[in-house]
Amino acid sequence: MRRLIPACCLLLAVFAAHALSGLSGPANELPDAPLPQSATASPQTDSNSSSIVGTVEDLHGAPIAGVGVTAVGQGDAEEHTATADEKGNFTISGLSPGSYAVSIALPGRSPQPATEVTLGAREERELPMLTSRNPQSNTTVHVNADINQVATAQVKIEEKQRVLGVFPNFYTSYIWDSAPLTPKLKFELALRAEIDPIEFATDAGVAGVEQWHNTFPGYGGGWQGYGKRFGSAYADSAIGALLGRALLPTIFHQDPRYFYRGTGSTRSRVLYALAQTFVTRGDDGETQPNYSQVMGNFMTAGISNVYRAPSDRTFSLTMRDALIVTAGNAVGNVLREFISRPFTTNVPNFATGKGSK
């Protein structure tokens, strides 16, 4: 009996040791126990992070790639940046709740005002950004060009000016301090105006009206009479341009263009426009009597007697034609001052008449 007690104790000890070894075996032999929630949850800052997404577009709604977008939080010196992709899309993520100043920048463009955005926790804010495609550099560039080169460049601009994109407005200078024209430029501008298709169309219309009213009856009727009237109308225009806008301005050193004022009271602008029929700017910049235009009108009316029928070559008719053209110049100047500017295409933004000074 005394031998059985120690043996039983030994068996119990062995059985207990075996049971305990089974419980303390490798972890992969036991089912996975759920971890505490704090071990798997994301940090508080990650779960509350917000983001700003959007598209950088120009003023016409077309996306712009490569634009840098920056978000700066209030009281936070750290900048969060992103770059717009080829479709103009950008994303700035990992932002804490709060207020941010979002701005865009691109080399060669002036900084633009920032957009204020307030983000809540876990918020994704969509923010379209608009900018101009035109570079606005503050770099100062010194260009060495003589006065004749400047005048040539300005005339090239004027030759593209058209009212409603159709009717020539070549003889209006919207650059108040425009460079004086050389004799060559005066003749070239007159030629450019006379070979314009609109000039031919205008003279064809004038000939039709004259045919209808039987103006200059010496030309007769029918297609033959219309042809003579059309030839006369175009000759009047061409001779007037040659004399009043090229030859006489070269002789008297005067500028044949109308200089848009664009500022002042309505009365002062009307008086200025009417006065430009009789006074003009000299090549030296001083105001002079407008010999070129007034004398050109009367000389053209006199020369027209060469190709008019004998019955239409009267002094009164010649004077009437000259006065009508002169009055037309005055009306045209008023229209230039008040009407044509908003409808004229290809006028540079910096060309705003005297108002830009």
C-alpha cells in the first residue's frame, strides 16, 4: 500500500505535466484570439484626415496641366502641395480639420489670390481653380528699337483693325502717343486701304445708289452708266486717299490718322472729334491746321471733273462734293470716338487712347 501511494502521485504528476505542456504549445496550434480594438484602429489623426480635390482650368474651361496647388493651414507653417496632371486634376490629402488658404502658381504668371477653405473631419472638398494661360512676368525687358521700327509695328497692328471684324478701321490710332509715320508708311497705309475688298464693295454700293437717284446724269443709264459711276466712285476714293492721306501729309509733315481720345466729358469728346476734321497732329507731335485732309477733299473734287461728263463739270457740283466729303469726315470722327471702339477687333489691351495716360 505504501508503494501504491508514491506511484499514484507520480502518475498524477506526469499527467498534469502533459496537460500543462499541451496548453503552452505553439501559438499556431490554438485558434486566433481577437486583439483589443485599440491594436487595430488607425490613429486619431488618420481617421479624421480630409482632402481637397479639384481641377485647374483656364477662363474658357479648358484644363491646364503642371500647375502647382498649395494649401496652407491657419497658424501652420507647413505647406501641402500637389501638381495638376495632364487633365488638370489635383489632390491634396492628409489634411487635418481646419481652415486652409489654397492657391495656384505657375512659372511666368503673377501670384493669384488664395481661396479660403474650411474642412471638417473626414471631408473631401471639391475645389475648381481658375487661372489665365497668358504669362504675366514682372521681368523688365529693355528693347532698343528706333522710332521708325516702332511706327512700322504700330501700323501693322492698325491694318488688322476691323469694325465687327469686317469693315476696315485702319486710320484710327488707339495708341495716343503713337510714333509718327514715315512717308513710306503713309503711302503703304493708303494703298492697303484702297485695295481692301470692302473698299471695292463700298464703291459698288455708292455707284448703285447714284444710279438709282440718277446722280451725274451725264453717265447715262444701264450697265454702262453703272460701270462709269463705279469707276468714278473708286477713282474719287483712290485719289482722295493718295492726296489727303499720303502725298499732302508727307509734304506738310502731318499724321493722317484719327487719334482716339476715349476720356473726358461727352461734350469735350464731341468737340474734339469734330475739330479733328480741321486740325491734326503733326509729325512733331504738335497740333496743326489739317491742310492735308481739307485741301485733299477739294483737290479730289476738282480732279474728278476730268472723268465726269461735260454736263456734270460745274463749280457748284465740285464744291458740293468737297463739302459733302468734309462733312463725312467729321461724322466719321464722331463715330470713331463713340461707336466703333467696342466693335473693333485686334486692338491691343494697352491701346486705350488718352485714357491710358
